[in-house]
Amino acid sequence: MRLILLGAPGSGKGTMGEMISRATGFPRISTGDLLRKAVREDNPVGRKAEAVMKSGGLVEDATVTELVRERIAAPDCLGGYILDGYPRTIAQAEAIEAIDPARPEIVLDRAVGEETIVGRLSGRRICPSCGAVFHVVNMPPKVAGVCDACEGDLVQRADDAAATIRERLRVYHEATAPLQARYRNKGTYRSVDGEGFPEEVYSRIAGVLAGPRPSAGKGRSA
């Protein structure tokens, strides 16, 4: 099974992806995480992507697709996987289907209002040392500015600044929203109300996943 999580930046795809992963055993594959790892490693992909990410733009399709291709070839993806942040464009959607054409697919689109997203992201704080995530209002650390897990300093990512968030949303609606129509036409699209506590949203998603699933094509399947 291939589960694709759609939704604007800050809509909560990561949280839902982790909850789905725990329930299904499928690994969550975040292209944002893959790109930030490449930046930390200062490899050619990371250096190429860093400036684009800081400006709120989208890293070119070929670069992101190659990272995804490598990741889904890993043994833990054989039974299924969850894509968070990919595909973002029609070209990427066509690419993943060409890479793994026989995989049954469900597309979950978490619908959340723009002001909710801005509030979520602008208050987010990250621990660069261990990757833990906090929020100054919704999930504050025990000590302001300090990671509960490793006591590292918490920071605000450059792409979580308010102006960059709005640019990211503009880019999302311009480049990614057309995927909704494509997946509706395929019959794999499911829209889920993304407002409310994570447990409430996950309950709605679990109801979708418990429903009828698309059939596998020829070749490898989940």
C-alpha cells in the first residue's frame, strides 16, 4: 500500500504520518526530513536544496524524486510506505507511479484553514541535536528554549518565519492543489477534516483506512 498525505505545510501531515505508521507498520517518508538530512551532510543535493528551502520555494522535481526513489527501495518499504510531502506536483505524481506502478494507493488530504496553519508553524520550535519538535503554545518544553529529550537549544526553522509560511502556502496552492483533481479522477482521493486534536483527526483517518481499498495492478503489491 502507498499512502500519500496531502495538505498544506503545517496541516499536521507529520503527526498523522507517525500515528498511521505506528498503526500500520509502514515507514513514514518525509521529503522535508530527507532534504534537511542532505543539508546537514553538506552533500551536493543538500547544497543545491538549501537556498530554495530557505526562500520557501519547492526543490526541483528531479532532486526530490531521486531521494524518494532511493528511500522506497529500502527493505522496510516492501510491505507499504507513507509519503509525507511528496508528491507536490503532477510531475512528481507521475514519477512515483512510474517508479512503483503496481502499488495500491490511497491519498489522504488533511484540510486545515490558513490562519490555523500560520499559528501552528510560527510557534514551532525544533531541536537540531535530536530532532524533537515543540510548540510555544500547544506543546511547550518544560524549560523555555530547551529540549526535554536532550537539553539542546531549541530553534525556529528559517522556513517557519511568518512571511516564509505565507509564501510556502502560496506556492502550495499554486503548484500542489491540482493534485486533488488528479487523484479524484483516479478514485484514490479522500479529504479529511484536519481541524481539532490529533486524536480526533486520526480517528477520521482510521475510518477512511478501514473502508474499501483500491485494487493492486500487475506486479508488486502491498
